[in-house]
Amino acid sequence: MSLKNGYTLMHEHIFIDLSGIKKLDDCRLDCKNETIEEFKELYKNGVRNVVEVTNIGMGRDISYIQEVSEKSGINIICATGFYKEPFYPKFVYEKNEKELSEIMKKDILEGINSTGKKAGIIGEIGSSKEIITETELKVFKAAIIAHLETGVPITTHTSLGTMGHEQVKIFKEYKVDLNKIVIGHVDLTGNVEYILEMLYNGVYVEFDTIGKNNYLADDIRVEMLKEIEKRDLIDRVFLSLDITRKSNMKYNGGIGYNYIFDVFIPKLKEAGIKDDSIEKMLKSNPERFFK
């Protein structure tokens, strides 16, 4: 899949609904007009692509996404796959990995729900905190089958950054090209050595919870990125915010999608991270990943 020339946010949600399981209306991100306004601002900041990782069972809504795309001018890459327990549709437990892979392949090759919009990434497929359950492993295997048969890359979810090494091990075991894998939420570990081990294995990683200082201070993210830059591994890192709640949005007093440009990038520059490294994380790294 080719990206438009410009910056890419690699792990976002435009519409997502986890409110049923979480019993919290805030987890239904359904503020379309406000999202369009924030996306217009992203466009002014140089963003031309957003990877939307809401998949089957998370409330994926392609017509909603297409309207945001059309009104903001931003190209949106949609996802296929299944998230993690307890957010799976019932049929995920009933079908085998081959059957689940066929559902993903249909989204990739034919389009999602008769919309004609083809999935450009598999994910976010996830593991639970400090465990990969039996059903989650089945979904990983299904995603690997779909990837091997279509070439579409895979993006993952790690709960608070845990099980990242175990995810890499699964991909290696099935001889997946690690240039097509990105491990998500690794910044939440706050542990640069843990992240470096993944990078040395050859996967991409995401610092994709930027601005969520209630989980981890951005200053720690900056220090970890400085160390990764020092090791010449910055060409394996993506940046994003993982907006998932109405309270994350600017109109609700949250950080909003543009926090990365308004606050985080100035922090990186102040810390001495090179402009070239920032360009890599936002532009050339995503371009290479999707080639």
C-alpha cells in the first residue's frame, strides 16, 4: 500500500466503541465533527496518513472513517483482525485459525463489509497483561496466515507493554518477515533495554501512547528515544497517540490528535533529538513499512 507524501500517525482510532465491555460511555469515541476539525489541523501540521487500527469487534465503522477522510483530506488506512480478550466477537472462540484468517483475507482482498474499502493492515491484534491466552494465540496465528498469504503488515497491541518479546517469538517461530511487524505500546514499559531487545530482533516498535502521562511521563519517552537514537535504531520507531476516548479529545479538555506536534515534538527538539530522527519516525519509517 502506498502512502500519501507526508507524515503518518501509525496507531489511531477515529471511531471505536469498547463501552459495552468497559461499561463506560467515554470509551465510545463517536464525536465525528470534532474529529474532522482536529484532522484538518493535523493536515496543516503535515499529516497525510492515519492508520486506523479499530477492527472487528471494536466498533469498526468504515462509512464514518471515509467521511472523516473526505472532509479532512487525510488518507486513512483501515484494519482487519480481532483485538484481544475480552473484546472478541463470540465467533472468534468458535472458529479455527484458518477460518479466522479467511475473514481477514476477505477484508484485505475484497473490501470491508461491501464498502469497497480494503484493509491495509492486520491489527491491532493483542495480548493480555502478562499473558497471551489460548484464544489470543489463535488470533495471532490467524493473522500470520493472512499476512503470509497477502503480504499485508501486522500491528500489535501489548497490554501496558507486556508480552512484547513473546509476540516477537511467535512471529519468528512462523518465519514472518519482521520488517512487516510493529509491536505496539512498548513505550508504556518505561524500559529502554526491553525495547532495544525487540529492535535488535528486527521488528518495528511504536511509541504510540504519547501524551498519556497518567500511564507514563512523556519525559521518560523522550529519554528512551534519545537512547534509541544513540544506538542508531530510530529508523525502527513510529510515533502516535492512540486516541480512544471522548475525554482524549481537545474539545473535552484532552490532549487531542495534535498534541504530538504542539507539545511532544518541541520536547524532542529541546532534548536534542535530531530533526532527521523526527522525520524518520513520522515519514520515512512508515513509508518503508508499507512498501
